[in-house]
Amino acid sequence: MPSDSQEINVDLYPNEHSAIKNETNDVKKEDVKYVASNGAPVGLNADQRIAFALRDFLVDGSPSMVLEDDGPSPSSTIDYKLPYIDEIGDTGSDIIQSDGEQPQNHETDEVLNNAACRLRRWRAASRKLRRPRIINNLNTNSDCNGLVKSFNAGHTDLADRLRSLAAASNMSASAGELLSLAPPPPAATAPPSPGCLLTPSLADQSAAEYFGSSPECCTDSSVSKSGNLTGTPAPPPGPRYKLAIEGSLRVCCFQHTRTVVDKILAAKFFRRWETHVLCMLDDHVISKTPSGLLERPLSYSCMQEVYCISRWDPARKYCLRIVMPHGSLLLQANDAYTRDQWYYSIVWRRNMIRYRNFLTKSVRREVVLKELKNMVDFAMTTPLQDESVTRAPLQILTDLISEEKESPGWEEWAENISSVAAPLLAERCVNGELCALLARLCRHRPRSAPLPALAPPVRRVLTRNVDFGKAPHARQFVKDYISALSAHNSGKSLVRRFVEVTHGSRAACPHPRAAPNLASVALAAIDDHYRERPTPHVCHDAEQDVLCFADILEHMCEYDDWLVVVGGVLQPVPFSVSAMSCPQVAARLGNVLNRLAHDPRCAVHTCVAHARAARPSPPSWLRATAPTDPLVALGHEQLCQLWGDMLKTLLSCCSKRKSFLQSMSKHLPDFVIVALTGHPAALEILCLMLEWEVASGEQTQLEIIAALQGTEVGKQYYRDLCERQQTLQRLQAQGGPRRLALPVRATDADVAALLEAGALGNLECLSLAFTSVTSACAYHLIKLPSLRYLNLWATKFGDSGVQLIAEHLPRLQVLNLCETPVSDKGIEALSGLSSLRRLNLNSTKLSAEAFELLRKRLPHLQEYDIRYTEAW
């Protein structure tokens, strides 16, 4: 009968009862005969003889087990040095000697002493884990004669228990050493708890590694995914789980065996199973029907061990065991996935409570940093993927940084915490409070802030944030981080590299929210700095802190996909007058506007034109850069060239219209000044004002003619205008046919040649159906003032042509646009044709909203065809 001070473990595997024996005395020797294959040295004690027989388990390169020196051992977390040597000096030498060769005394004693030390520690671990003889759990294979007994490391539930203890950091040094001897579990076994995975901390890196030509603070995320950086923990391969909240499990409870009767009652034939619906709360596990075995809540703090019993999986008994102070609890699930989900969930809850209590109550900072590193590794390697799993460690980190933030040494303490928690910050979305703390760190110590640790959360904010109005702390964090980058000696290169990494190495940025968020941060920073500044600008040193945000806008224009976004946020002008009057900011804005003006895409260059929204600031960049009264502090020649380039791109795309010239008529002095510099865009606009009769009044026309004749290039433009007017007079003279239809193969050139052939002043009906004409022929059709009927069925006539016709042919009554590529943009312009009676929009891109608006603006419309459209 065992005494009260002894513990006898429950035999969960009665089928292998003969292989596992519980002894009442750990010091009792077994009568086992060990025979060494190469002959044991003479003069060894009992422990050394056993160790010499087990040397295959202790030497690198053994066929039974290979000790890996590449990865860190779980026992490496122990502070003191172990009294034996883990590494083998010569791994390539053959340690097995022949029968006739005598071993060296020094090497033999060293190896045997280390082996004996391991064996003693192994036995000490077995006593603490209530396994009297761990060595007996190894499978034994005897040869045919029964003379030689060799040990091969077999997997039992003991290895699962040891790994779980190592993850919970509750192991002694000897138990940790035992893990280095235990083999890895097979694929069917639940992987060990990730808390035991050790990786080097970012705090060990020197500050000199943060900056340079290719700083680590701006490492591309795509590179990090393709090749994982050294020291970054990652979850083990396998399935991923949601955090278990509620589920139906079978429960069995039994006491730790003290007597033979208790052991018999705890056998599997006498166990009583109950089905409970378990709910996992923050502090404990409860049952929805609190009765029987789970009448009281099961607290996480009372759990000594939690591990999966993988040996029962072949029998379809997916169980996990929870060891309590006075008994054990078995939870059985329907499948292995549910069992593993509850196992990882319980381990997560248990460890989070332990980390929270330890980190908030510990006083020694070096201990806190070490435990924080363990928590980060555990959070990064857990297979759980849930919002609460992300929120819990970040909240602990936030509480840890927020402590004593008014103390003098808070900045250094926050730097150390941020460096240790760098992997967690890189993979998790930081909350608002943590963003405010990290922004405060960047403001107080910009040159010493751990920028490599803060770069991933900044990029995550830029790529995933939706509305900065709801997350002001996130925007402030990004702003202060960029200011900290620019505060270094290589600040300009760091800011450029930051923009480059945020965009990515592809032609198009994979994150659609990155460009709007980055541009809004830059605009807000510039506006906050110059909002209260006086209008007559006075340069000062504080401007250097805000110029980096103007540089960001300039760097963003280097990417074609981001140029569209920059043009959108710059319309209407978002800067104050004091900001544009700064020469340094104006020089950077000039480069941005130059990129926008030379881009051929309509969505980009139209941002410099007038905007519909009215603001106290200038409504458009054409007004802000007008040469007669500029608001942007640029030189006169540069302003004239920039203004002319804007007009040239607008005319070549979609702004060569009468309405655009009418809206720009108040800028006639600006056109005259730019035309005197010989810019072709201004000269062309002045000629169009005369040709389309936009300039009203004889005095205005004389001013335009004088400006055209002021330069040699202008004289040539005026001569061409006079020739076109003479041709127009001949074309509009009375005579010619009233109806005309072009053949099927007619093109824009044929239309132009026809109109130059003779007088067509009487032409009222023109049919271009099924021809190859495009919107370019609209510039010739508008020269027919008597046109009443126009048929463009099945042509390539687009929106720009329809807009031009609507402005210059007010007498048009019948228009056929069937099977043309026109859309709502061009159809809405038809509202200006007040005389229109019949309209065919069959098989076009007409929407229901545009058609309702068109009907309201054209009350005299009698017949219309909208079949095969959205409005049908």
C-alpha cells in the first residue's frame, strides 16, 4: 500500500498496462541486463553503466535519434548554465569503436559523465511528472538470443504532457532537458504549444542597422512573405481554428489514484461520461446545464496541464485531458478538429490570463521584456485565427506601454517594448489607443524611435483603414512616423523608400486604400501647419518638418496608378493660400501639377480644370496658377509654361468645346499673356474664340487679333483662321442638296472632303448610317447650321462628338444614335437641344436615371426609342 506522500498516476491505457509500471520507490533498481555492443569500460558505477548502454540516445548522429543543434532547445530559456555539454565537438568522427580498440580515458569519462548527469535529471523529471520510470515508457526490442537490449524512443502521451508544460513555462531544467531527448510527435498528434518556440528578438539589433541606402524600416511586405525574415515566428503548418466559444462535449472526471480501489474505479470500464454544452468565458469554462461533473465553473487558473490524448485517436475517441489539483477531466469531441480547436482555445485562454497577471504585476523590467517576448511568440504561432485572439495580446501591450507614460524614462521603456513586440505589431492591426501611444513615442524621440518595428503597423493602417474620420489616432500615428523618418540625416531617401515600399514592386498597387490614405495624411499635415499662418508668407525653420509631406505627394506622382488618386484629392484645391505662397511647397506642387498636366488620361488631367464644388479656396488649379494673379509662388515663365501645358492637354482630350471656352472667357488676359510667349495652346484657344464667336464685342475681338499678330507663330495661326472662315462662308452659302447620304465605307476624311467641295447651305438631312465615322467628324458637322436631321446609326460616334453637336447645332430636330457607343455622359448633353422632337437611343449605354433627367429637360420630345437599354 503506498504512503500518502506518494502519487500514483492513472493508467489511461489499460491495453499497455504491461508496458507501463508504477513503482512505489523510485530508487529501486530493475533487474535488467545491459550489454554494450562495443564493450563497457571497467570501473563504472551503476548509473554510468546504464548511461553507456543508452549512449545512442545521447550522441549526435545516432540511428535512433538525432539531436538538432540548429534550432534552440526548449531548455535554452533557463538562465543558469547546465553542468553538462549539449554540443558534440566532432560530429563527423565515428564514436563507435571496434572490439579490439580501447576507448580514450578522457573522452570516455567526459561522455559518460554527461550521460549520467542526463539520466539523473531525467529521473528527477519523472518524479515531478508522476511517472516513476520514464525510461520504461520506451519501447524495447530484444534480439533473438535475448542478450542485447536496445532502446528506441517511442511516442507516448508523456511527450505531449512535457511539451504542454514547456509551453506554459512551468517546467524545471531537467524536464526541459528531457524534451531535447524526446522525439517529435507524428503527424496525427496535436502540435506542441507554440509558446516554447524561441526566436531572436529585434531588440538585439543595433540602431545602425535601421537606416541606410536600403533601410530595414521600409522592408517590402511582399519580400517578407516570399522569404521569412530570420527571427520572425510563424504558426506551425496545419489547419487553422476559430476560438471556441460554445460546443457540446462529453465529460468524464476521475480523481488521482491514491489506493488500489480508486485505481480500479478509475478504469475505463467504470468511468461515467456526461454530455454538456460548454461555454468558454474569459476566466473559466461553464456548462449551460450546471449539474453533475460540471456543477461548478472550471477556472483556467486551476488547470495544471492540458494536453491531447492522441493515442486514442485510432479508436475514434478524440479526447483531451485537463489535470486539476485533485483530479483530471477528460473532454471528448466528435472529431479531431473539434478536439484540437478546444485544446488550443483552452491553452490560449489559460496563457493569456497568466501573461496578463504576470506582466501587470511584475516590477523588474528585464523580466517583463522576457515574458513579453514569450507572449509575442505564443500569439504569433498559435493556429487560432479570430478577432479576440488579435485583440487580447494588443490590449496587454497597450496597458504595458501606457503605464508610467509621464515618467522621465517612459520613452526608453516604450522603445524596448515596441522592439520586442515587433512581430506582433507587424501581423496585427493596432487599436486607437496603441496608435496614440506609438505616435507619442515618435514625437518625443523621432531619431531614436524603433522605426523598423513601427513600419509594418503604419503600412497596415495605410492599406486597411477605411475612414480616418473614425480613426484620428491612426492618422496621427502615420503622420508622426513620417515626421520621424524625415528627422534623420537621410530623411529624404527614407521618405522616398517608404512611399516605394507602400506602393509595392508591381506596376499597380495591390491595396486600393493605400494611396487615398497616404495622400489624405499628407494634405492634413500641410493644412494643419499653414492654416493659422499669415498670408504674407515668412519662411522659418519649422517648415522643414512639413516639407516631407509635400515630397510624399511628389513621390506618389511617379506611379501611374497613384497619379489618378493624387489628381482626385487635389480637386478642388485643398491647400490654403499661405501654404501655396511658400516657395518650397510651391516648387513641389509645381512638379505635381506638371505630371498631372502631361498625363494623357482624362481622369488625371481634368483635375486641373474648374470643379463644380465651391470652396473658400481657389476652385481650380487653372485659377491658382493664372499668370495675371498667381496664388502659387512660382516664377512668371514657369507659370506661363505650366498654364499653357494644362490647356494643351485639356484641348487635346475632352475640353475642346464651346462651353469650356465660355467658362474660361474671364481668363482672357491670361490667354493673351501666355499667347505672347508663343505657346501653341493659348494661340489655338484665341482662334477658337473668334471662330466660334465666344468673344463678344468688337473691342475684345481686336485685342485677340492683336495678341495673335504679336508673334510669328501667332500670325500663322491667324492666317489659317482667315482661310477657314472663307471656306466656311462658301460652305454656308445658299445652294446644294437638301438631303445627303454617304456610302457604307465612308470615313471622317470623306466627310471633311465633302464639306470642302462646295456650298451646302441648304443641307437639312444627313445620313451617316453604317459608316466608319467617329467623333472627330463632329468638328465638320457643326459647320452646317441648317441641319435638322442626323442619322448616326451603327457608327463609332462617341460622347465627345455628341457634346459638340449639342452645343453648335441648336436647330436639330431628329437624331438617331442607335447602336452607338454613347453613354450617359454624352446623352446628358442633349438636354441643350430644345428643338429635338425624335430621339433613337436603341442599344446604347443609357441608364434609367439619365433618361428620366433627359425627359424632364426636353418637354417637347415626342418620340423616343430606348429598347435594349437599362431604361427600357
